[in-house]
Amino acid sequence: MAEISLKKRIWGWMAFDWATQPFYTLGLTFIFGPYFAAVSLGYFETTTDDPKAARAASQALWFWGSTIAGLFIAFTAPLIGAYADSTGRRMPWVWMFSAIYFAMTWALWWTFPDASTLFIILIAFNVGLIASEFMLIFVNAILPSLGDKDEVGKISGNGAALGYWGGVVSLFIMLLLFAENESGKTLIGLDPVLGLDAGAREGTRSVGPFIAIWFAVFMIPFFLWVREPKQANRTGGISDAMADLKQSLKGALKRRSLLNFLVSSMFYRDALNALYSAGGVYATLILGWSIIQIGVFGIVGAITAAVATQIGGIFDSRLGPKPVIKFCCFVLIAVTLVIVGMNRISLFGVIALSEGSALPDIIFYICGAAIGGAGGAIYAASRSMMVRHTHPERPTEAFGLFALSGKATAFLAPMMIALFSTMTGSAQLGYIPVIALFVLGLWLLRYVNPEGDHAKWSKSAVPVP
């Protein structure tokens, strides 16, 4: 078999981001998530006469599913990563979780409007989420083999940017041709294509098979061009994995820069995920937006994310990932301050707005662009920074720890938002804890070495392909 060039390997690696991004853009945020919330709201309205209680129960159901999935990932990702490294096999795991991902996303088709499948679909969606996050661990572990510490920043940024463009394209297709609004028409006034029944919400429900087919098609370059070394790094099994994981955790506690980066990223990534999850909810509850407006908002954010992520990758390769992460944290703090202080009546309780003013809508579109841009760039730069703290012979285990830090407090931001919203009686003030999480993450970055541990290992080890 002819040797695969490095350029093809890089393109194959980046294809993963393009193939999986629709799950987050269409599934988690802009199409399936809002649809599931509407279906669950209808269900809970039959169990209570209190509309506020029904909305709270609907939101709680969604976030409890995410919390359980996050906790499962947090406890198992490092072990799976350590096991893969101890045996030297990663691609079989990608194949296995790809099959699970495909089946679970396709199953979203059966999210019937009458809520008869509500709870089983919630399980399916979160199993798909778990599979996606596990795949990401193994795919990220390949990144160190694609270039040196300066090159991987640009590669990571380009891959993430390509993924966001995939989100833009897929969202356009869904809004124009499939997802129907309250009148049964798509964004451009068409009936859902392929004879889908708008009354049964088949256009919106088709998001599941759409995500699955998109993934199956665009993962082909990854499976064709990305290869593992023929010889395993080591031989081992679950006992070796446990021992290695224990040693890895002990080592992380002794490595000041790595520990501060993992904890810092734990806070700012948790805050960012909260903004992603809450964007549609905020637009609905505070601004009264329709599903079409939310979809356009998603397109604006995704396009900005794609452009800003690529630009962030360029700055990463020139300045390193740490300055990029710091800048993005400042942007996201500013955005959250605006979200806390804005509603239809006034800005920060000081500037009164006339009835029907479009200013809040314009400001929130700008906020969406900023969240998308800063969020995309900080994701790519964080991945690049992790490479600088990764031992060349243990990349999967390292990214398992990275996944752990990203999921260990996945419940924290949603819980604090709910708590502050209840205490203050204000949906806007509920986002104050998000600001605190960004500030805490930014403060801990002070103790992160911009070069990580790369210099220490580069002289004694060669990255494994």
C-alpha cells in the first residue's frame, strides 16, 4: 500500500471536524435542541396547570440529560484514553464510537410531537453525545503527529474552522429545505422537501438522519487517510491502563503548568458551553425570537466562528495559544456582561429603549457573532495548548484528561444559572456566575507556561504518528 502523504493525513484529520460539527450546530443548539424543548414543554403542560413550572421542568429535563452524559464522560474518558495508549490501538475505538454515533443520531427521527418517545430519545441523544466526545479524544490524540508545536496551532485552527463551515452549510440546508416553522414552511416558504409531513414535524425530525448521513459521507477521508503506526506503542490491558491513569493523575498534580491549564480550561470551557446551550433559550425568553430568527442567529455565529477560528489559528502559530485564549476570555466576559444588562426595556437599567426597538436584536446578533468567533478560536487554541503539555508517547491519555477537565464540572454552570435565576427572579441575572467562571479561568492562565512541557520532552522523545 502506498504511503499516505502528510498533507492527506492532515486533511483526513480535519475532515472529522467537518463531519461531526452538525451534531453540535443542528443537534445541540439550533434545530433538535429547541424542538425537543418544545415537545417536552407540551408533555409537561399536561402534567401541571402552571406554565412556569412546565417550562422549568422542560429545561431541567434537557440539562439533566446533559449533566449525566457529562459525568459519564468525565469518569470514563481518561480510563479509555489510558487503555488505548497502553495497547497502542486507537482507530478501532473510532470505528466503534462512529457506529454508535450513527445509530443514535438517526434515532432522533422518532422524536414524535406527541412526546410518546420523549425519554428514550433523550437517552439516544446523550449516548450520541458521549460517542462524539469519545471520538474526539482519539482524534485529538493524533494531532501531535501532524506537525511541530508551532504548526499544530494552525492545523488545529484550520480543522476547527473547517468544522464550523460544515455547521454553516448544514444549518443552511436544514433551514432552507427541511425544518418547518409554526406555519409548516421552511425559511424560504417551501414545504419540507422529499414529501416530508410538516404536520408531523417530519422536516424538523429529519435532522437526525441528516446528521447521521452527513457524518457517514464526510468521515470517509478520515478513514481513508488517517493511519496508526503498524507497531503498537506498548502491549497492555486494563490493569496497565489503570496503573498508567493513576500515574498520569499523580503526575498532573505535580506539573504546575498542566494542572493550572486543566483547571483553567475546566472553568472557561464550562462557561462557554453554558453560553452555547443558553443562546436559544435567552433569545426566546428575553427577546421573544421565533425559530427562524434563532436559525439566522445560528448562521451568523457559525460563520463568525469559522472565520475567527482560522484567524485564531494563524495567531496561535505566531504567538502561541495562550495569548489567543486570554483575548477570547476577555471577549466572552464582555459579551456576558451585555447579556446580563440587556432586555427589551433598557440597557443596564440606565438607557431606556422605546417599545419595539430593534436595538436589542442588533446587539444580540453582535453578541452571537462574538460568542461564535471567540468560542471557536478558544476551542482550537485550547487543543493546541494541550498538545504542548502532552507526552509524545501518551497522547490519547493526555486528551482523556483534557476531556475530564472539560466535563468534570459540566453541571456547574447550568446549576448556578438555575440557582441565580431563582434567587434573583431574573433570567438575565442568572448569567452572572458565567462571568465569574470566565474570570476564574482567566486568572489561572497566569500560571500556565506558554510553552507547556514541550521543550522537556522534545529532546528525549519523538512524537508517535
